[in-house]
Amino acid sequence: MTTQAPIWRATVLTLFPEMFPGPLGVSLAGRALGSGLWELEARDIRASATDRHRSVDDTPAGGGPGMVLRADILAAAIDAAEVGPERPRLLMSPRGRPLTQVRVAELAQGPGPLIVCGRFEGVDQRVIDGRGLEEVSIGDYVLSGGEIAALALIDACVRLLPGVMGKEASGAEESFSEGLLEYPQYTRPQLFEGVPIPQVLISGDHAKVAAWRRAESEALTAARRPDLWAQVPGKVPNRASRQKTPKNKTDG
């Protein structure tokens, strides 16, 4: 007798629960959510407030602009979510470690995270330390809050859950799956504005297609993301150069 694996679940703590599911309610993620392949719970941090104004923030100790989410209120919200130690506790923060495809895959293979969406100037450090929050960043820029970042993280994870994507292979040959950017894609029409599909892609030679795609991925990564290229094992410098797109000829 086999035991069914628990459903992947995302629990989000936010001041704006109405932002969820948002875009997660449509397309691949939305269909999977409706089919019960994963679950989403958005919890209002203000539900843990203790005064009649439902206050959740206060002025920063030491002075300075803005407000800071209070440790006692946020800690109570985390505790009320009753998330076990087996589930990662994440805080979306611009000072966190950059989210990578490797970390996304790890999260997708687990039971699902609790995600805290920060607001204002940040979160009291004592709740970060006391509740073991892993700070995660989706880029070197600042958003109004962590909700958009949480949506991006959840979407990236849900795509990798069993049964969500139509073809399992489609998740294996895309950007970052091997530390490389994805190769260029083409489809019909065969000729578009005077530019044909590269001949190798319609040659029927699968080995040559695979080699072309690998070379293109390496060339794109080296040119656009030298930080990623530096980490690729066994890379061959200048292995490929991007195919130049011929300019349309004009009559004259």
C-alpha cells in the first residue's frame, strides 16, 4: 500500500491577502490550483494585532524615516500559522540571498514554504532571528512590499510540481536548468520578414540540433551573464558565436 505524498502548500503572511492568488489563479498555476495539485493560504498579519487600530508597525529604533514591522505582531502571525519545522520559513527581502533555479527546485521538492511579505522599512531583526526566517531576494531593486516577490517565487516553484506542466521535458530545457540561458526558439512561418529559421533546426538531425542549441546557450550566457558563465564547469571559451540575423534588403 502506497502513501500519497502531501500536497505542496504555500502559506503567505501579508498585510494585503487580497493580492492572492492574483496571477497565480490563471494559466498553469491557476489550473493546477483548481485541480488540487497545490494549495495556497494567504493570512492577514493584521489579524494578530492587539489594539483597536490593528497596528502592526512602529518607528525605527535609533531614528530614521519610515516604519518597521513589529516583532511581537509578526511573530504572533507566524506562530498562528502553525507551520512545522519541516517547512522553510522565507522572508522576501532585497537584502536576502538571490533566488536561483537550484533553490526553487529545492523548495518545489519539499512540502512548501511559509512566506513573509515585508512592508515599510523592513522587519524587526529579532523576529527574523527568533523565527528562523531565510531572507530571499528576487533582484537588486526595491519593491513596495514582498507580495510581488512572493508571487514570483511561488510561480517558479509550482511550475516544477508533478503534473503541472504539460510536458515534463519542457522544464528541463530552459534557462538556468544547467546553469545556462536558454537557446533561441523558432517556429512557423519558415520565413519571417526575410529571415529564415536556422537550417540546422529543420535538418532532422537531432544530434546537430542538440549541439547547436548547446552552443547557442553557451554563447548567450557568456555574452549576457558572465557571472553565470564563470560557474559553468568544463566551459569552452568562445565555443560559439551568435548567428547574425541578416538584414532585410530593400529595393533600390
